[in-house]
Amino acid sequence: MSITIKDIAREANVSFSTVSKALNDSPLVKEPTKQMILALAKEMGYEINTSAKILATGKSNAVGIYCPSITKPAYAAACLEISHQLKLRGFLPALSTSSFNDAKELFSRLKVACIIILDQQDFYFTNVDFTYNPYTENNETKERFYALKKDAAIKAASLLTHSGHHSVLTVSEYEEDWLSEVIKKEALFDKVHHCYVNTNDLERLFTAIKKALDQTLPDAIMCSSRKLAELTLMISKSLGLNIPVECSIIAYEENIEPGSPISLFGYSAEKSAVKTADYITAKINEQEFDYVNNKPEIMLNYTVKL
């Protein structure tokens, strides 16, 4: 039998309307009473009847998350952490990883308050108050995102040079040339070489990385993604390279989570999710939001020699 608002009111010894207001975060309920009711509701296993709320207000507390590339570790981590942070703020995350049309249908049925898009390209949803894409929302966001990646790369490169690395090979996909540009511009290494690859053609990728390693003999490799670094590690081992004694490997990751076999530089998945959830909350409540960039982090394991 499902728990109702009346059950919570009876247990808390307050009125039905007080419970309803507390569950909807009304300022008319004193904070201690509100927190007591919320804790009790959670303890009793109460779940908001989204359909009833839609009928009453025309909106729900659902927030859509559209992530068509969830197979990528960075996006999967972002989905998990953002969903968690939204729940902590009283929202119901609704995740869609299928086609754009399926996502539109799902979000329309739930009457989501807004939609978070996690992808390198924009998707245009209608009949929603607003959408937010932390990667490509507008020029300001793009510039900020590039600046974040640049800061993370500089921090990783500085760590490598300070630990005795003098030559670096950057490995990037053709459409992601930012890493080689940053490393070359900062001039932290004595020698900088670049290798551009296509991850859709593993045979050519293997040949390109093998050729680059043979010709440059770097003591450090910096990759533009975790996927590329994992492939580079496999190729390096097949060539007999002793990682990290002969060569260190580190990669950029948009959302760092523990458990990677590769040393990573980038940003904490949890901290990035907190920023996104705070922005969504402020936007829905029509409040000002002062965005402060996260600081880059490095997660080291055996692939980097210190």
C-alpha cells in the first residue's frame, strides 16, 4: 500500500495542508517543521505523485537529462552524478539515452521543468521552459569550457615537467586539436610531438601511434581522452614499452571518477554535477546564479612516473 500525504500528516501530527506545503518547499512552513516532514516522508517511503502534480500545476518536478552518447565514460559519470544532485534538491531526474524523438515524447509526457543536454552538439527541444548544455550552450559557455580544459592540461603538463619529463607526444583525434595547441603554446617541454588519429579506424590508429612512438621516443604521452589513452597504453605495451618507467601516460577526462586504469587530468564529476544542479535550481526558482569555475584536478595511478 502506497504512503499518502494524509499518512504523513497523521504521523507528524500536523495538518494535511502543512505536509503538502512542506513537500512543495513552501516558504509558509517554518524550516524545522519542513525538515521534520521531509525526513519523515523519506523514512515512510513516500513518493510524489507526478501525474497529480501535473494536473494541479501544469508542471512537474521532473528534470529531463538527454544523453545520446552515454556509452562514453565521461557522459555516464555525468549522468549518474547530476541525477544524484538533482534528487538531493527535490527534483525527479528523467534520463533518456535513446533517439531525439523518443526523448521529446518522454519529456513531453512528464512535463519536465527543463532539460539538461549532455553532448558535444545541441538539440532543440520545444514546449519546455529552458534547456541547458554545459558543453555548447552558447559562446560564453564554449569559451569557459575551453579555458577549463586548457587549465587542466597546463596543470598536468607542469606536473610531468617537474617530475623530470622532457619530451611529450600528444595524441588527439582530428577534431580535438586543442591539447596539442595548448601544450605547444605553453612550451613546458623541451620537445613536443603530435599524433592525430581516428578512433573509428583501429588499424590506422595502431599504425599511427606505433610510428609516432618509434620516431619521437617520448618520455611522456598526453591524450585528449581516456579512450585514446587506454588504446595508447595497450599499443605501448604491445611494443614492449615499460609503462611508466620508460614513458608515462596521462589523459584528459571531462568528469574524473575513481577506478580508471589511466592517470587522468580534468575535473571532478561530483563537483561539476553540483554546479549544474545548483544552476538548474536557481534558474527554475528565478534566482541569480554566480558561476565560479571548478579547479582542475589530477588523479594519478601507475601510468605516471613521479
